[in-house]
Amino acid sequence: MSTGRYLAITGGVGGAKLALGLSKILPPEQLAFAVNTGDDFRHLGLLISPDIDTLMYTLSGDNNTETGWGRKGESWQFMDALAQLGGETWFQLGDKDLALHVERTRRLAAGESLTRCTSALAASLGIAHPIWPMSDDSVSTQVLTAGGPLAFQHYFVRDKCVPVVTGFAFQGSGNARINLEILHWLDQPDLAGVILCPSNPFVSIDPLLSLPGMRERLARCEAPVIAVSPIVAGAAIKGPAAKMMHELSLPVSATAVLRHYADFLDGFIVDERDSELQAELDSSGVAIKNAQTVMDSLEDRVALARVCVEFCASLPF
Ligand code: FO1
């Protein structure tokens, strides 16, 4: 198997699927995760980091595979009691998941960084691969809609992605610092690739790319930077990416995703069903790879992970 180290950039449920596949073929010394924190928000007095949690539960095998978020085998005593008290129940917090938010809130209140806190929580869940928040500074994704700006979770969960999107803003990213662990990993001489997992480009990848210097850092990366398309045959596998593209008057295609990353991308993996885009994709100057990118089974996740690693190794650098 490949030598060298990889950085996987991920957010949301789709990204976590490939992250799991990568974790099965690369040991912790060769694979680290940079995770979106634009979804983070304070709710019921708790600091909640959904994309970090989705990744942790997925890597530890604790994730709820039906919803993609939260833990499996949950009980809902807390939510039931909260409903009885007239509390806010639009954001569902299972009893075991609640413990994670309480412990994270306690650690951060005690002065721990989100990075330090995440490392401790991941270790307690038996995860050995490094998981780094994109920044320890606060960045909040705002979804701009015809009816005004919405906090991400209000758009995504409370309003069920119904509002028409006109754009995005990443509050705080202007002076948020890229996690130094990520920059250090990218500076290693044995870096062999950066892999953008098939996450929503606008709300799961762009918050990280909005950090000052991040796009430039990827553009001058000493190893291939590749992405896996989250759009397959004109649709998103899960979530609002296709709806957002339509509302932003972008073609709902893998090609539009490629264009979104073209300034720093060396390779792009599209599903076999998008092979008719070959000519359009080739004109971008970015190396294209066709593969099965729809991941239903663990074997699918591992197979796509292998394709990513081999694709990086095949690119001239
Ligand atoms: N997504 C929902 O659609 N409904 C929920 O009630 C919900 C609760 C929730 C609790 C903890 C957590 O870590 C994630 C949760 N999510 C829920 C997903 C969350 O909205 C994420 O931001 C999405 O996964 C997109 O990244």
C-alpha cells in the first residue's frame, strides 16, 4: 500500500462515508482529517459541532446509519422531558449524544481549544486517526436566502432546507486562523495527497476554503489535491447540494463542482454514470478519473478510498 501521508477534508454525512473507507486502508500515521466547523452552533447552552461528531461517530462505528448523524441505539428521555417543559425540540439530541455536547461544553468553558477537546473526545471513542477542526476560531455558516440570512442549522434542520438560497457567508472566517496542525501536516515532505471528500461544496467545504490563505495553500501544495464529486448524474446523493446549485443558477453537474475547485485541484473523481462529461471535464486541465462514487456498503467506501489513494499516486508531481 501507498507510503506517505494524506489529509482528508470532510464535512457532513457524505464526506464521512469516504472518511471511513480511508480510515480502513491508511493508519493514523498516514491519514488525518480536517473537518468543517461552519455548522457549529450554541443550542440549549451547549456547543454543538455536528460535522466533527458525524465524523467521530462514523469512525468509531457508533453512528446512526439511517440518519447519518447522531448515535445508533439512542434513547430520547432528555428530548421527551424537554418537550414536556416546552423547550426547543426541533434539533434532536439523543441521550448518549447529549453527553458528548455536555462534555465538550465543559471542556471549552474550562479553556480547552476545540482541537484539544476533539482529540480527547475522539480518543475516548477509540479513534486513533487525528481529527482536526478546520480552525479553533469561531466560523459560522450563514445561508443567505430571499427572506434574509439564516444560521446554518436553522436553514438545514429547523426550516428543512426549504428557503431559496441566494448565497453564503462565513461569519468570523475573515480573521479565523487555519488549525496549525493542518498546516504542519501539509508541510511534511512525505505528504502524498489531499482528498476533498464528497461533501457539499458550499456549506461543508467552502467554510474551510474561506479561511485566509487556505485556497492558496492548497494551490501550492507539494502533493496532488483531488476531490470526489458529491454530484452524481445531476443529483446529490444526500442533502441540499443539488437544490442549492439550482437556486444559484449553476448547472447541477459534476462539472460545476470541478469549476468550483479548479483553482487548486489536480484531480477529480466522477461517478461512472458521468462519463459523458469526459470532454467537458477534460477541457478543465484537471486530471479526471471515473469510478463508482456511490457508497452503499463498507466495501464501496473502502474501494473508493483505494481509488483516491491510487489516483493521487498516479498524478505527475
Ligand atoms: N439533522 C437533522 O436533519 N435533524 C436533526 O434533528 C439533527 C440533529 C443533530 C444532532 C447532533 C448532530 O451532531 C447532528 C444533527 N443533525 C440533525 C445533522 C446536522 O444538522 C448536521 O449539520 C448535518 O449533518 C449537515 O452537516
